[in-house]
Amino acid sequence: MGLIAWLVSRTRRNGKPRLDRRRPRLEMLETRLVPAITMEQFPTSAPNSLGSPSFAGWTTNAINGLENNISTVGNPQTDPTAYYRVSNLGDRGNIVSGGFTSWHGVADPGTVFGPAFANELGNRLLFGLHILGNGTQFRLSNLSFALHSSDPSDTFQQIDNFSTDSYTPQRVGINYGPDHIKGTGDDVRITSGPGTQLVDELMYVGAGGALPNSGTGTPQEQLDAAKATYDSLMPFHLTMVYTLVNDTSVPLAAAPPP
């Protein structure tokens, strides 16, 4: 859609009326350059990917939720592997801890939240992504993202791409096979190998960010210091945009903020 808008706005900005005979040519160009790819993103609160014992189980639930458009998989009140979507987080909801256990900004999570959470290492906001080619195949290696926060320092800024990355259990592609129909026997589910492999569908648990524990003192005091940093930034919001291009860097689709 961004490419169509650019083409149309360019024809308007030059201030010169175009002859009617040119308009059909423009419409055909728009149709040819913009395939019917759809991209959707879904923010979620995940266990810390760096060491959390529940991250692998959470990943399985997240891929299931993304592929089947299920907003909640499991019970987040009793199970750290539960997948659930969020629209906002409190000042303790997005802190990862190193060197000690925590969950939602609270130390000793086994006592506070239950034994299933005893070995967790905090939480991280991730922007899950689901791409459907709808007849157009694409590559993970042609995907990029830009994350920004609205505070003056753009604290959570991340800009990166997957040009040299591989498919993994967190970045799952599906090739529908020669018949181009999902759910038949020739489908290939891709969880490894180079990101240049063509797929018809992609589920990605998401890029994102969190603040680490900070300062000195007890584990809870360090988590409280991270909470205070959040409080100093509020109010602010995060904006994630994923962009997919073809092999010649022409934009195919984008996932704007949800």
C-alpha cells in the first residue's frame, strides 16, 4: 500500500494535470508492483529469551497463536510458557534480570507467583509477526524492522534486518509445495537453514526490547531501579514497523503499528 500511495502522491505533487490516457498505465503499474501479501504484528509479553527455562515452551505456544490467530494460548496466571497478546505494560512488566530470578519486576518469583515461575529471568516485550504470501512467495532474508520509542532519547531504538539470518524454531516458514495449497501433503515446514529459502507463510515470535535490572543492592532494589527508569520515561509508546522487500529491494508489504 505504501508504494501505491507514493505513486499517486507523486503524480499529484508535481502540480501538472495528467492526460487521461496515462491513468490506465499507472493503474496497471500499481497492480503489478504490489502483491497481495499481508503482514500482521501482535505485541506480547515473553519470558526472557536469554536463559529462561520456559522460553522454548513459550515459543511453541507463540507460533501456534500466530499461525492460528489465537490471542491466548495457556494460562498466564499459572504457566510462564503461556502466550498472550498485550496492548500496554506497566512499569514492572518489561524488565529482564541477570544473575537472579524475577518475574514482572518482582524478585523471588517462585514465592510470589508460584513454583512454576521459580527459575524465570524476567520478561521482554516482543512484536510477533505473521506474514501470508497469498500466492506470492517471499524470503526471510528480505525482512527488516525498525523499533522506536517516543521518549526524547529513543531508548528502545532497534533497526535491523534478517539478510544473513536463518529460519529457526522462533522464525518458522511454511512452503506450501507445488500445489501452493496449505494443509496438503507437500507442505514443508522450515525451522532451519538459510533465510533465502522461499516460503508462502512466516511466523516470527518477534523482535523487541526490555530494560535490565540496574544499580546495586538486593535483587529487588535492582529491579526497583529499572522500574524507576520506566517511571522517568512515562508516558511513552513503542512503534515497530516490519518491512518486506523482493530480491531487488522493491517493497512488497509492511506491518505498521497495531
